[in-house]
Amino acid sequence: MKMNRHHISKWEIMRIVLLTVICAVIILPFVWMILNSFKSADEVLDKNIIFPTAWHPENYVLAWNAAPFDIYFKNSILMALATVVGQIITSSMAAYSFAKLKYRLNKPLFMIFLSSMMVPSEATIVSNYLTISGMGLINTFFSVIAPSIVSVFGVFLLRQFYMTIPDALMEAARIDGAGEVKVFTSVILPLGKSAMATIAIMGFIASWNSYLWPLIITSSMELRTVQTGLRAMIDNDLGPTWEQLMAMATLVIVPVLILFVCLQKYFVQGITKVGLK
């Protein structure tokens, strides 16, 4: 009896090896960070010690107590969630207008809007600060999330996705008596869940990792975020306590990993469907 053997080409082997190397390069810094979070103060600076000779889980307790991280985590989670909600609302409405509504300046306005992606966020910090200051909203919850409520990339992503939706579905809803708002909420939005999940993940990560803007626009410790909290752990004279800093950095990435694991399926679907366009 002849046995069928699955033949793997050399290109497939090379692809697997290449992807394995890339994954190892990406994962290695996280493994290094986690291992160092369990080391003692002497071992963390010794390049010859990879695994801790004695594990020190108390580093996590010390790191948590080094600053009011309960407040920082609460602020970061609330601000990231508010940013995600704002981006989904504004992106979905703007994308629907650019993709499905027909008016004279549709394409020129979209090109002008899209060109703003070429402006780095650092170049808008001064103007944003002056705008928020003029409104009297400095050192408020809204001031932290205001520049991130609208995502140009989110509008672009959803527009490309909405363009794949047949107009016949919208026409059928209009024939049934649905208005423009009803068509948008009942037909377009339910079909865009995967693309919205992509925006949610990217918006959450961007807000969670934001450091410079929250540091500039807030002065109250009650409004600071986890990224500014990590900076607060570094003593100006003595420098960082590396094992505690690594422990807190490990805790900081946990919410992002949980979100990505929960929305991974929709994230892949969103990127794939937009890519097929």
C-alpha cells in the first residue's frame, strides 16, 4: 500500500523559517522584559544571567505601590475606551458620507481630509494646546481625549470597507421606507463590525501608549495615565529601579493583549475584507 505524503516545497520551508525568525525577534523583547521583572536588583544588570536564580514576584507589588497605579490604570482604560467610542462614531459617519453619499465635493473633500495623515501629530501639539487652552478645558478628561476622537485612518479604512457593500442593499431598504439614518444604522453599521473592531484595537493601543499629550495637557495626578506613571517611577537622581520598572511594564501590556485576543478574529476579517477591495 502506498502512503500519500504531503510534499512541502522549499519555498514553503523558507517561508516558515522566515516567519519563525520574525516572530522570535518580535517576542524576544517581551520575554526579556518578563524575565527581568522577576530578577533581583543585582541580577537585572548582569548580562550573563538570563534566567533569575531566585524568582522575585514581590517586584510586582513594589512596582504597583511605587506610584498610584490604580488611578493611572483607571484613567488609561476610561480614556482609551472613550477614544475608541469617539473614533467609531465619527469614523463610521464620515466614511458613510464619503463612500455612499453623492455630492459635488465628495472626492476633493476626501482627498483633502486624507492628506492630513501626512502631518505628524507632534506638529499639531502647539495648535491643539492653544485651542484647548482657549476653550478653558486644560487639565480635564476631555482635553486628553479630544485630539484622538477623530481618526483619519479609521475614516479611510471604513470608507474602503463601505465601498464593498452593494448599493442594492441600501436601495432595498429605501424602498421599504427607510430613511438615510435608518439605512445607516440598520444596513451599513451591522455589516461593518469587523472593520470597526480593527479601528477599536488600533485606537485603544494608540490611546493606551500616548505619553506626550497627556503629560502636556494635564497637571493633576488624578488625570495622569499609565505611561506617565512609568516615567514617574524613574528617580531623577538615582535613575530607574529596573526590576520594578520591568514588572510594571509587563502589567501595562496586559490590557492590550486581552483586547487583541478578544477581537483578533474581527481584526483579521477587517484587514482581509478591506484588502480585497
